Amino acid sequence: MSTPFYVSPQQAMADRAEYARKGIARGRSLVVLQFADGIVFVGENPSRALHKFSEIYDRIGFAAAGKYNEYENLRIGGVRYADLRGYTYDRDDVTARGLANVYAQTLGTIFSSAAEKPYEVELVVAEVGETPEGDQIYRLPHDGSIVDEHGSVAVGGNAEQISSYLDQRHQEGMTLAEALKLAVQALSRDTNGSEREIPAERLEVAVLDRTRPQKRKFKRISGGQLSRLLDAGAVGGDAEGASEDAE
């Protein structure tokens, strides 16, 4: 009888982490930025049907990079958690912090389980406050840890280089057009330092807009409004081209 091959727990976890990181790196990057009136989500996504960004609850948005089927399951679970908690207690009891804790438990359990592979996903959960000081952005890597982010965050394939670019250029009080242009500039940079053009039709853009009179602050930006913002010829608001995301 042969002796089973032994792998130390440290090596096993390192291998699982490397597997997850490689899977996430194959996906397209996305960025989440604070601007004067809220939080904007920007990513390169040629698909019009498979969204990287979604509404979770009134003031909470969800962004994900990695394997679509895995983060879609997490998104659906988050919507169910938010609906149940809001119905059982109060709508104000549904927070990005609480949702991030739920996702962290799920991702951490899967990552440490030897019975299944780790999820190849990286999440961002954001909540827009009444003021910029009340905004919350949480990044959740594949292992279930929670990172409290401020100003800007990037996840996905080229996240480290993009984050460095954003950290140097992001400023408080930016308009939506300024934040969107900065996000596109960051996403357009290749690993070798060169730049490429990302056409508007390949961009997925959504915002959590604190100035909206509705309880639901999430909206998608596309079409004419997106083109005007990219040309720095428009300001944020409920102009044509924005459509509600109905979950």
C-alpha cells in the first residue's frame, strides 16, 4: 500500500490562492470611484446581457470580476439576504457592511474547504451615503477577507497597475464626467504602459447617485448620456439613456 502524498496546510492554501488569483486575472478589470454626487462603476464589458454591476438594495451596488456563474450566484444570494432583512426588520438595517460580512463568510468557507475549489471572483460592495463622508466601499478578494476602500478601487486582471494609476489622480469632489474619464483612462492602460481606445459601446457604466429623489439610487448609464459624459459635455443626472436596473 502506497503512502498518501502529504501537502502541508500552508502549501495547500497557497496553491488554492494562486489558482483563484489566476482565474480572476483572466477576467477584465473594473473600477469603482467616488465622485461628488455618489459612486460610479466602470468596466469594459462587450456583453449587453451579462452584467458586472447590479443593484442589491436601495443604496447598495455590487460589482464583480472573475467567473460569471460564480459571482452571479453570490449576487442572487445578496439580493435575497437584503430583501429578507429589509422585510423582517427595517430597510435601513440593510447595509453594505452587513452584506460584505455575509459575502466574506461565504467566500471564506469555500476557500478553506478541501471539498471544492475556491471561487475565482473578486467583489466590490458599495453603499452611497447622504454625504460623501457616508459612502462605503468594501473589496472582497477570493479568500473572504474584507478591505475597506476609500476614493477608488480596481479589481480584476490588471487591478494593481490600475489602482496605482487611480491613487495618483483621483480627487475628492470630482464630477461624474471627470470620474468617468479617469476610470476609462485607467482601464485603457495595458500592462506594458501603452494605451488603447475603449469605445463607448464596450463600456458598462452604473452609478449610485445620492441626488436621486427615489429611494433606489442605482441606475445604469448608456447610449447618449454615456457618450456625452465621455465627451465631458454633460453633467450627472437622470438624462435620457439611463435606465433602471430591475432585479
